[in-house]
Amino acid sequence: MNGFRLMASVVAGSVLLASTVLAQADKKTERLWKAKCASCHGQDGKGGQDGKGAVDMTSAAFQAKSNDELKNAILNGPKGGKDGAQHSFKNDLTPDQVDALVAYIRSFKK
């Protein structure tokens, strides 16, 4: 019985630690979003509110894009930075930050 309690305590501690790490990562990603993306895309991903024409990331059409398409848009700009579109962040973000932003964008799904 003591072995079971010990195992349960270890599992519970691991879950708590993982939750804390995820919460910290989420806060970092939220700060990253606010610093790099929200000025055009909005805090809620609805975009277009500033007249810059940023797409609504909450729409089904946008959310249907693949993760690779989203990563490419973040890294290279959706139009390669042409026509006043978003510039490239490939020199500003790590691969982990890009992955975190893609997950954050997915959280906007309606």
C-alpha cells in the first residue's frame, strides 16, 4: 500500500510540475504574441481592426491552414513581405517560438 501512495504522489507531483511549466510557457507565448503579432492581428487574432488588412485568424478558413503553412507565413510573411504584407520573422524567432505561436493561433479557433 505504501508503494501505491508513493507512486500516486510522484504522479501527482509530475502533473503539477507539468502544469506549471505549461502555464509559464503559455505566458511567454502570450507575451511574444503581444510583442510581435497583436499590433496587426489583435489580442484575439481577429485582425483587420487597424486598417492593415490582417486576416481573421479565428475563421474556419484560416484555421483550415496546415501548421506548415502557418509556420511559413510567420517565418517568411504570407506574401514574402510584398504588397505591404507581414514581414519575415525568420531572423527574430526560434523554432520553438514559432511552434508556440502556431499553437497559440490554434487557440483562436471559434
